[in-house]
Amino acid sequence: MDKIRLGIIGVGNMGTGHLKNISDGLCPRIEVTAVSDPVLEKLKRAKDIYPSVECFDDTVKMLDSGLIDAALIAVPHYDHPTLAMECFKRKIHVMTEKPAGVYTRQVREMNDAAAEAGVVFAIMFNQRSNPIFAKAREIVKSGQLGEPKRLVWIITNWYRTQSYYDSGSWRATWNGEGGGVLLNQAPHNLDLWQWIFGMPKRIRAFCSFGKYHHVSIEDDVTIYGEYENGATATFITTTGEAPGTNRLEISGDKGKLVLENGKLKWTKLKVPEREFCFTSKTGFACPETEYEEFTAPEPDGHPILLNNFADAILDGKPLLAPGYEGLNSLSISNAAYVSAWTDDWASIPVSEDVFEMHLKYLCEIEKKE
């Protein structure tokens, strides 16, 4: 094969965006041979964009058609693992939109099915393609920043109006989305947090439900995380603050990184802080520093991730965002919910029984309203 035959499951906003990118020639090793969606109007729109595509109102029929080698899943969150596992049964490669799912038990089962099927499994964490984040990860993982000490991310530029939440009956509901800002907007940031800085051992979270909108899900969150080595993380996000901020600070024994406005600012200590602390003879002295700065335009990561997916299938190249790693960011958000619901610390991995019990209760209450 010199191209993969892709089927897109769900041609709403995201699925249509991917279809347009491929139609515009941004993914030369991908041909869309089929799409599925229960809404006929969406299928007609897909046909207008990509005239050669075969349209199905039944996803299983598309998967059994023999027309596709790989599937891109762009449907509501609960269905990501279910549809992925249907693909794996048929040895169909999968790229799923974020988040990996709603609860970790379901995602673990999906990961097991992918491993058993032996197919390529990726997740659309397109912000990993941003050179600024990739450089930060390289600096932290290589030890150039020293022993990690603190991560602080203020990511409040996910502003959404009430009209946004009213635009679909599944939006902003426990039954439709399974969560709010943590599950819809912030999975990219939660993924980058753990991708760069690693997974915390436990977190304490404060979630406000319907604080700024007429919704039942969370729209304002503060998370505090702790690590085995004593490092900490603070993560603040909301859809109800304007103007918003997107500022990530990462401190280590050898300096600090600040990522903001398309720049990575790296302040390096000439002497590691822990060494300087106990060798300096002056009470108010600070280590001398050196400064380096990186800038790069933010790329459109969606076609980059799709091209990487195709290269992995056709050439065996490593994935930028393996699907298995979708469990990590979901583990953080599931633990945040449990912490907020129980008003207590939550360990990672989170208690799946506790999470599912609370989610089921909220879904039942919501159905009655």
C-alpha cells in the first residue's frame, strides 16, 4: 500500500474538519473511502466535500464493508472505546479523538483489545506536535532542568458562552459528555502535563459545577498534585473567564521554563539550587543565571498527527501520541472528579468503583431533571 484507506466515524464538527484537511491534500498518504453517521444531512455534507466517499448510516456496516484499513473516531466521548474495540475485532487500525473515554476501566479494556489485535492505535493529542511543548519535554526528560520541583499551569483561555453549551443536547451533560472542561477542553493540557512532567501519585481537586454557566458539569477547576520525589503541580482551568491566560511554568533544581505566547523561556542556574542553598555564605544571595529563548509558530497539529498515523501503518514509524497513553490524562481527570466529589485526596490510579458509582448517580439525577 502507498495509501491507507480511512473511514471516518462521525462527521460532525471534528470529523468534517479532518475530512476537509484530507480533501485539501494535507494528508497525501490517506484516502477517505468511507464515512459513517446516523444523521443523513451530515453524510450529504461529507459527500459534497469528498465526492468519492461511500456513506453509511450504520457504523458496523462500514466496518464490515472491506472499504477501510483504518478508522478515525470523532463521536461523543462515551463511544470512543466501544467503537475502537469494534475496529480492533476486525483488525482495523484506529485513531481516536480525545479523550480516550469517560472512565478508566473502559479505556483499560480498550487498550487491552488494541494490544491483542496488534494494530496501530493512536489518539489525537495534536498539541504534542507543537515544537514549544516538545522542546520543554526534551529539556525536562533529559535532566537539563535537574530534579523536577514544580509545575504550574494556568490555562483559562478555554472561554465558552452559554450558546456553545446550548448548541447540542449532549453538551455539558453527564449522560452526553461525561464531564465538562476536564473532559472536553482540557484533555490536551492534562496530556501535556503528564507527557512533560510525569504522572502525580495523588491529587486534591476543587471542581465548581455550573459556576459560570447553566450546566450540571464542571466549568471551573483547580487541581493540586503531588509526586513521589516531593515535586508538586498546580493546574487551573475554566471556561468562564475572559480574558484567559495560558501560562505554563516548570521549575527544577537547575532552572525554570516558562511557556507563554508561543515562546519558551529557559532560565538556567549556573549552580544547582540545592547545592547553592547549602554552600552559599550569603543569606539573600541567588544563583547566577543564563537565559535562552525558543520561539516557533503553533502548527496545525491535526494533519500532522494523521500523517504520523499513516506513516506508522505504512512504514512502522513511531507514533507521536500512542492511543494507550490516553489512559494517563483520563486517570488525572477521573481522580480530580473523585477528589471533588468526596472532598478528599484521590490516589492515582484512581478507585474505578468509586468514580463509576458517583458518575452513575449524577447521570440518574440528570435524567430525572
